[in-house]
Amino acid sequence: MLRGFLCKITGLSRAQMIRLIAQYRLSRRIRDRRGTPVKPEQRQCARPTTEQILRLLSLAERHTLTEDGHTVQIFDVQRTDR
């Protein structure tokens, strides 16, 4: 029952889980040969991550309202500490 639960939450196959459990029983350590997972901000994907969007929005210094190429009003960004 526990093995099935571990397979479900880790995404490993039954054989992989049995190997890892046996490895742990023998050496009290688990060596994962898959390597470190890629961080979400480094992963190539079609949509930007929240961190990427927030980084872009943090670069905004002011908003300029223009009409026919002429500046009507400039809105400075007021930063708050949350």
C-alpha cells in the first residue's frame, strides 16, 4: 500500500520504487541517478512563469499617456513595501 502511494506521488514506476526501497534498506541512503530537476524559470516553455512576469513588471518606472504622438500625462509608479 505504501509502495503504491509512493509510486503515485513520485511518478516513478513500481520497479524503480522497489529498487530505491531496496537501496535504502541496504545503505540507508538513496542515490537518485536522474540528476537535479530543472528549475521552472530555466525550463523552456510556451508561456512565461510568474517569476518572469513579475521580473518584467518590476522594471516599469513610469507610464506615459500619449495622443497622436504627444504626451498627455505621465504617471510615476508608486512603490509599496509589502
